[in-house]
Amino acid sequence: MGTVLVVLLTLAAAAFVAYPLVRGMRQRPIPSVPDLETQMAYADAEEIELDFRTGKLDEAEYAALTRKIAAAADDELERRIQAMRKARRHTAKPAPAAGGACPRCGAPYDPGDRFCAKCGASLAQALVCANCGAPYDPGDKFCVKCGKPL
């Protein structure tokens, strides 16, 4: 009976210690591997640095090669930035919340909310368009933002 208890306590202690380690491994994102062109650029830069430090290149050659690699890297970074900006422009914008937007700060709120979670403004008197959530004044017949009848 004593050995079984010792084994169970040992297993429980091992599980207690291992659980955060295993859980942390699952949550850690896997780093992306650079593409082949990037890896080649790193290798070229390291080779130039090694050649300069071992005396195979003089300072003028080293500076010229470093400028050439830096210009290529800048061009590649600019191309990637432009691609990311283009992708961001073409993504769909999130739909406004079903409750509308706060008339003071524009933060979305849910139907039934009485106060804005962001700025604390009262939403009781807030008149908002059911279609787009834009605030409107009493007496308005159409939304100034989307044009739908109120």
C-alpha cells in the first residue's frame, strides 16, 4: 500500500511540474522561416563580413559591398511593406456592432447598454441609425451616413 501511494504521489508531482511546460509549448507561436532569398542575403552579408575581418577585403571594397547589400535589403523591405499595405486595403472592414456607436467617442456598444464602456457617456438619449450605427438628431427622417430611412 505504501509503495502505491509513493508511486501515485510521484506521478502527481511529475504531472504538476510538467503541465505548465507542456501548456506553454502549445501556446508559443512557431517562428516563421525566412524565404530562400532572405537566407541567401544573410549568408552573403556574413561572408562579406568574414572576408573583411580576415583581410581579404579592404575598407573601400567592404563599404561598397555593404552599401550594395543594404540597398537590395531596403528594396526588398519596401516591396514587402507595399504588399502588406495592399493586402490591408483589400481586407473587409468589420461590421459595426449591432447596438451602434457612442455619440461622444464612436466606440461600439451592444443593444441594451446604458453607458459607453470607453468614455462613460450615457446612451439612454442616444439616437442611432439601426443600419449603420451613426447618431442622428430627433426629427431626422433619413440617416446622414447611410441614407436609410429612420
